[in-house]
Amino acid sequence: MTAQIISGTELAKTIRTGLADEAAKLKANGIEPGLAVILVGDDPASRSYVKGKQKACAEIGIHSFLYTYPATISEEELLAKIRGLNADPAVHGILVQLPLPDHIREWSVIETIAPEKDVDGFHPINVGKMVIGQPAFLPCTPHGVLMMVKSAGIDIVGKHVVVVGRSNIVGKPVGQLFLREHATVTYAHSKTPDLPAVTRQADILIVAVGKARIIGPEHVKPGAVVIDVGVNRLESGKLCGDVDFDTVKEVAGFMTPVPGGVGPMTITMLLHNTIEAARQLAAK
Ligand code: NDP
């Protein structure tokens, strides 16, 4: 058996075409969707993520405002900037690229972003609404994962989803989103003994760890859906996921590649949330 590949690149292209139409409609009504991006410090990976997000915004007709600050900026200065953007009517979404320098408290930054402009879906109000099933901005990577599974026509109801990883931005919320879709959800993490015994129970296995190829064929039930969120840079400079693609594809039923899998969908869901934020403002 060779797994069917779920291409994030292809799905992202289709969704972005629809979003570009939405952006054009908003513009025709006098509203240009606007995303403010704050970049602190000079981490090359963060800079490249921000560049990718800005390029994607430009392609579909979202105006992006970039604010860059040295790593020495104080927390208070950063919070003051965010408060200014909260009040700026040209800005519909605010994104602070993570990670931040150690002297800035991440939670304090996230909580300062107005929930209605929190297009990353990290604000506790949006997280809480997601958990209790109220309309909210959904976190981009977990939402992208859900869209990929749905796009492949995979039935989620009653399926056993195993999530490896329990971070606040990927693992925890992705499990919640699948719970909302009536899956039976299990979380595994670094303290889980006998990981393969747990992951082999999964009908849908979602891996968000950040360790190159830690999931091999011995972790996967034949025919399972395997979603690889991990992005790891090898010494060669090449990117790879948390799943050993070449061996797992012989066991899995469906798989996502890295690159070209969850990554493009994460950015697409950010664009989706920004358009939604602009639309909500237009409706006020
Ligand atoms: P974190 O480092 O915040 O979390 C990693 C999780 O993996 C933790 O819960 C940790 O457990 C768990 N873990 C670590 N080692 C093991 C192990 N040996 N066995 C089982 N679980 C383990 O990472 P993130 O959630 O932020 O990101 C995960 C990966 O996803 C990274 O590669 C990141 O680059 C990528 N990513 C990709 C995105 C995309 O768009 N494609 C977007 C966001 C992230 P514990 O809690 O016990 O420490």
C-alpha cells in the first residue's frame, strides 16, 4: 500500500482563490483588509515566516503593515504599539511573530491584542470560545490540519485521533478541534511511555513535536491518516517533518508531506481569519 498524499499546497491555492474574491468584494465596499505584523529581533526563521505571510497577503489583496523592533524593545513599548493597533481602523488583524525575547512575557502580549483582531487565535477569549464551541478565530495551524483532513473526504465522527504534542499553539487546540468534530481524542507527549503503542491506535495521527522523523512505520496502524505538522531543518539545509515520510508512506492510508503540507495551510488560515475580521468590521 502507498499512502495517498494530501497536498497542502494544492488545497491552499484553491482556498486562497476564494479569499482573493472576498478581499475584492470588501474593497469594492470601501474596506481594504489590513494585517499588522510585528517582528521583534532578528531571528532568521521568524523573518522568513513573516516574509512568507506578507507575500501571501499581497497575493490575495490584504494590505500588510510590518513593524520591526530590535530584541531590546521593552515589553511596555511593545504593548503600547499593540494598543495603538487595536485602535487603528485600517488594521483588522494583528499578528506578533513568536517566539519573543525572554524579557517579554508572551502571554502578556497575546492578552493585549484585542480578541476581535486576534487572527492567530491565541487570545484566551478565542481559545475559550473554541473549546466551548462558540464562534471564534480558530488557531491557524490546527484549523489548517482540520481542513486538510476534511478535504480528503475523511470521516472524522467516532474516529480515534491521537495527537502527539501538547503545545498551546498546535497540539492542545488541534485535539480540541477534532473533539468538536466528534472524534475520540488522545494526547501523547514527552512523558508518554510506549509511544508506538498509543499512536498505533490512531485512525488519524497528528504529529506536532519538532523532532525530525521520530515517527516511523512502527508507530502507524495500516491505513491510518498521518498529518505531519513538524518542520525541522536538517544539517543539509533541507526541511523535513516529524514523520519518516519514505517508510511511513508504505503503511499509512493518507499522509501530508513536508514541505508542502501543513505549512501553506497555516498561512492560508491566517488570511482567512484576516478577511473574516475585516468582514465582521464591515458588518458593524
Ligand atoms: P513545542 O516544542 O511547543 O511542543 C512540542 C511537543 O512535543 C511538546 O508537547 C512535547 O511534550 C512533545 N514532545 C517532545 N518530545 C517528544 C517525544 N519524544 N515524544 C512525544 N512527544 C514529544 O512545539 P510546537 O507545538 O510549537 O511545534 C511542533 C512542531 O510543529 C515544530 O516542528 C514546529 O516547527 C512545527 N510547527 C509547524 C507549523 C506549520 O505551519 N507547519 C506551525 C507551528 C509549528 P511535553 O509537553 O511533554 O514537553
